[in-house]
Amino acid sequence: MGLPRKKIILAGILFLVFFLISISVLGVINKKERVNSFRQIKINDKVIRVEVALSPYNQYLGLSKRASLCNDCGMLFIFPEKQKGEFVMRDMNFPLDLLFIVNNRIVEINRNLMPEGKQPINYYKSFEPINMALELPGGYCQQNNIQIGDQVDFYNGN
């Protein structure tokens, strides 16, 4: 075996070791990032307990694979800058209402989005850049008369 071939094999082994270490470290980081914070918001007179998806990983995962969602619960996505929202119903087990929010005001409501499998075909995109999105149980907006233009406020119980 010539010297260049040994170098190639050694480089390949070093790359493989580095790759395996990187995957291991990223796995630890992702486990830490799975922790979300919980807050309360208020829309009209309804107080909703929301799980705030903090990390890109949690924003990607959303409510996927959950068995259910309580009646007055949801998931809130807060973006550092306004951006076009794009959501799917990947691996969902129940319908959702999806609200797009700009500066604490609801600008779009997608009602009763049906669950899809691992490879969803429907994409729900905001018409304009948003800084928040809210997922609620399917039918929640109709049952609670939540409309476009309604204010979304963070609620501290007072």
C-alpha cells in the first residue's frame, strides 16, 4: 500500500470519528432544546395556556405525535423577526386551528386543519410576514368567536 492510499484511509477514519462525535453532541443539544416554556395568553375573554416553542427543533416538531391537546391549550411560535409562516400537519393526531399573528393581532385563521402523515402534502403559508403563530384545537376559533383582527395579549392572571 502506498503512502497516499494510507493517508486517504486515515482521513476517512478521522472523518468518520468526527462525524460520530458530532452526531452524539447534537443529540445532547437537541434533548436540552426540547424543553419549552409555558405561558398564558388572552384572546377576547378567553385565557389560553400555551406552550411556547423556543428552539428551531421545537418549532419544527410543533404538536406532532401528541395524542391530544386540552380544550384551552395551544402552542405559540414566536419568531425573532417577521417572516412568512409555513406550517404542515405532519404526524398530527388531531385537527388544529392555525392563527397567524402580526404585532399581537390575528391576521389569518386556518380552521380545522386535518392531520397528515409523515409526508404531508398540504402547506399552510401566511399571506404576509408574521412574528407569531398559534396552534389551537380544531374548531376552537369558531366555538369561542375568535376572529381576524382580534388582539392576542400575554396574560399574567390579573
